[in-house]
Amino acid sequence: MELLAQVLVSGVLLGGLYALMALGLALVWGVLNIVNLSHGALIMLGAYTSYFLFTVWHIDPFVTLPITAVVLFIVGYAIERGILNFVIRGPMFNTLLITFGIEVILTYLAQLWFSADFRAINPTYAGANFAIAGITIPTVQVLVFAIALGLTIAMWLFLLHTRIGRGIRASAQNLVAARLYGVDPKRIYALTFGLGAALAGVTGGLYGTVSQINPYIGGPLTAKSFAIAIIGGLDNPLGVIVGGLVLGIVESLTALYFGSTYRDVASFGVLLLVLILRPSGLLGRTA
Amino acid sequence: MMLRFLFFVAALAASAVAGAQTVTFGASVQLTGPVANTGRYYKDAYDFAIEKINAAGGVKVGSTQQKIALKLLDNQSDVNLSVRQYSQLLSQDKVNFLLGPFASNFVLADSSIAEKSSVPMVQGGGASDEIYTRGYKYIFGTLPAASDYFGSTIDALAKLNPAPKTVALLYADDSFDVSVAKGTRELLKKAGLTTVLDERYSTNASDFSVLLSRIKSGNADVVLVAGHETEVLNFIRQAKSLGVSPKLYSFTVGVPSADFRQALGKDANGASGMTAWLPSTSLKDQWFGDAEAFAKAWKAKFGYDPDYHAAAGVAAVEAFVNAIQNAGSTDPQKVRDALAKVSFDSVYGHIAFNDKGQISLPQIMIQIQDDKVVPIFAGKDFINKLVYPLPPWDKR
């Protein structure tokens, strides 16, 4: 019983990290209709940014998060204006190819600059934990969970209640009407992609604090984010929280009852089920 | 026109002469991709060994002294690409002999190319028993059998106080690690230890919280993990954050590698592992002097410490040179037969292959203590004191 409770707690906390991972990807996908295959590489860049700020200037990884977010926002904004903007009206296949290309370039630049060494952001409190009723709870993961939840809700409020947020939603829903009302799609798209990259950067900083960093972590993270975005749905940022939690809990329970090698079978099984039963995601609007 | 033709002939003749004076090795190694940080050991080992041997005059083939050349390709950590590259090295680049890639699953696939073309491959990157049980004649390896990786560790367990009783065995689902697990299971049975958890996980798994919780609830005294460096990093970090501290834990990878210790910092202390090689002065070598001098020269040249991958890679080159000199020829068949009979001392240890083509070397149990790799147990005796049982995380 205690084991089950411990595994459930781990699953929920893992779900928080998953949700944060997918948040930026879902935002860009929902608004620009681009499945950003370089999302994982941006997470990787964020992880390195926080890593160097921590090891070179000894800035606490949680304090570096806003800095990393700003750095990645600029990177994302530049990528959108400099590259993606030219193909934004192109077929989905083109944008997939371009973002894949960006992923490859970022990955290999990272190996050139940072080498393939494994690194970890390891402040003294990285392994801290506390116990409630015999269940061990890692402190940093709780913070990650709180940040994921906070950012998701902030994103939701931002989209609902600010002028730029409404512009972003309007562009996603009806571009022609949005333009007629004075929304500049070029600016909105670059802002959105920048925001997506900033969220990836925050994820990277936290990922490096709980896991490990090397130039090649991006691919699997993109795949996972993709699955979470589909499970949760793209209409609402809260969807990724649901998607992340479902995936985290399903994976953990599968590892407990069926064995660790079945984790991916289970997570992609859930993905298939969602695609068949609720194609627009668990929180998506049904057609 | 005539002049140009003469130049052409002259160039041809020159290249023919140059060709006659070099022995070319071909290799496809992981220079980029997820295992690039281990792949680099092989590139650097091949380069360094060939540079040293050439500086000493090269390799003696019959009555001529020849230089060694290396054609090295980057397989991007992709098995399928490495197979194509080894075919290309033989068919297009016409290399004389093959040096291996890193990792058992790569060697498994790539050695088929060597076997099909009847060109010998010597590799220091794959230890899986599977490589040597296919009856291949052209594959030789300088890493000892995967099934015995935990051999010295399990021998040491019997002499510990308090004696550990229960063991958890975790392994990734690839050729090398499955091979390690298979061998370890038998060793554990012989040692009379109870296995409370025996579980396979997916390669590149990043979340070990469930396995760690099961280790805790199963009260495993000892945890043995056969996996990859990223997994071991995650395992140790999550063990700390979940407060799981078995009396001893040991890993097939990472512990001897410099970047592993650097990534974990203090948290690496206490982790055990094994290595078939330590840079000691007792290992004499024709080209490098001894292993300690080799390790120093390596650090000075490449800026990081060598581990057994590096030494095993150098040994692969030296095995070829010895075999070519003994055969007095670069005929693949003759060199293959000479490889089967080589027996010499190297920076890595004594090199001789059994009838399957694999080297036999004992594993030395090691542990990270105060950020350094300390040899713990070899043969039948402790060399240094093992930190055992490991203190709980909050007391470290």
C-alpha cells in the first residue's frame, strides 16, 4: 500500500515536469499550427544556459529561470522572424522539415560548443526530500510541479485577459478576422514562438536540476511533449497539465505492475486511445 | 598533352609506391550522437596509438617498414549507418583491416561485415557474450566477457561485514546489458544471495522512481545496475532525492569515467563499479613505456583522463601491429591467423585471445571515494577499504 502511494506520488510529480515540458510546444502548435520539432533542442539550450549560469557565476538554478527564459525568448523570437516566418503559410510538411533542421543544427552546435560530456545542475539541495506518512517527497520536484502549475495558469490568464493574449487567441481562431481588427500576425507569431521557447528554457533549467544534460536530450523530450500535447489537447493550456499528469501516472503504474520496459508501450497506447476516442484531446472541444 | 599524360603516370606511380608503404585501418566510431562521449575514447585511442607506432618507425611487414594510416568515419551513434560505413571502408576505401566501434550492439552488427568479407576486425568496444557465440572467425575483442563484469564485486560481497543477503539487479534492454544480467544471475546464485528484484528497463529510461521505490520496499542490501551512463546519472540523482540508500550499489558504466564524476560531484562518492584496467606502472608497453606514463601523456594530449575504453582501443591497434609483424604480411587471412596466436604485454594488460576471439582479463572492483576512483577488490583480496555499508544520504 505504501509502495503504491509512493509510486502515485512519483507519478504525479513526474506529470508536473511533463506538463511543463509540453506547455511551450502546445502553445506554438495551437497558434502557429507548427509542430515544433526543435522544442526539445530549445529545452536543451535552456538547460545549458542555466548550467553555465550556475557553474560559472554560481547563480542558483531557480534564480536563473527568468534569465534563461529571456535568453530563450530572444532565441525563439529570432528563429521565428529569421526562418519560420518565411514558411508559415507553407504546408505542414515544410514547417516540420524546417523545425527538424533547426533541431539538428542546435544539437550539433551544442556538441561543438559544449562537447558531449554529461552534466548536471547540482546545487546542494538538489537531492533534498521530506517525508509525509512514510512517503518520501523530493523537494525540488515539488517546486518543479508548483512552477509548472503556476506557469500554466499564468499562461491561461494571459491568453484570456491581456491584449496580446487575446491577439494570440484571435490569430489562432480566425486569422482574417484578427487582421481586420488590427492584429499584426507577424508580431503575434514571433511573440508566441518566443514565449514557447522561453517556456522550453524554463523547462531546461529545471530538467538539468533533476536529471542530466547532454546535447542529445532534445529528441526524446520533443516526442514526449508531442504525446502530452495530443493527450491534453491544444485548445487550453490546462490541457497539458491533464496530459502530463495522465502520462506520469500511467507510466508509473505500468512500471509498477507490468514492468519498466512497458512504460513506452503504455504511454503511446494512451496516445492512440486518445486519438481514436477524443481526437482533440482530453480537454479539447469535441467537434 | 603528352606532358599531362606523363604527369598522370608519375602521379599514379607515386600513389602506388605510397600505397605499398602504408597499412590502412578503417573504423566507424560515434563522434556525434548520444554515445559520442564514449565514442571519443576510441577515436583518440586509435589516433594516439598510430601516432606513437608511426613515430617509432611504423609496422614491419616482412622486410619492409610501413607506416600506418587511419580512415575514420563518424557513425553518428546510428547502428545502421555504421554497418554501411564498414561496407564502404572495405569496398570503396579499400582499407586493409578494421578497428571496431564502441558498444556491443554496434560490434554485433558491424562484425558481420568483417566476417562476410573475411577481413579481421579487432575491437575494444563490445563485451557482450553474444558477439562471440556466433562462430565468427574474424572478430577479436579486447574487452573481457560481459557475463563476468560483476564477478569481482560478487566475490567481494562474500567477505563483507555485515554480509549482504539481498540483491536487486537492474539492466537495460540491449545486448551488452542483457549479457551482463545473464552472467550476474548465475554468479549470484552460486554466491547464495537472494535476488529480491530482477528487472529489465528500456534503454534511455530517465525516470527510476518506481524502481527505486521497489528497491526500498524490497529491502535490497546491494543494487547492481547494468546500463548506460545517462541512466546511471539519473538513477543516482533520484536515489538521493528519494532517500534510497542501499548498503552498496555498483554500476557497469560511468564510475571510471571523468565526466561522470564531474557531473555528479560529491554525489558520485560511494558508487562502485569495475574496470579491467588501471593506469599502473606494472603494465609495460613497447610504445608507451607503461600504463601510468600512457595515462599522463593522454591527459596532456586530450585534456581528459583515459579509462579502460581508451586502453582497450590502444590495445586493439597494438594487437594488429603485432599480428602483422608475426605474419610478415598484410594478407587478411594470414593476419587473422596471427591474431589468433598473439601474446604480448601492452599498456592495457597481457593481450591474447581465446578460441572465440575474446580476451580474458579479471575485473577490478572500484569505488569512488573523495571524488577519486579507488581500486577495491581484485582476485581474492581487498586492495583498499570499501566504504560499506554506505551511510544514508543525509549523513554523507
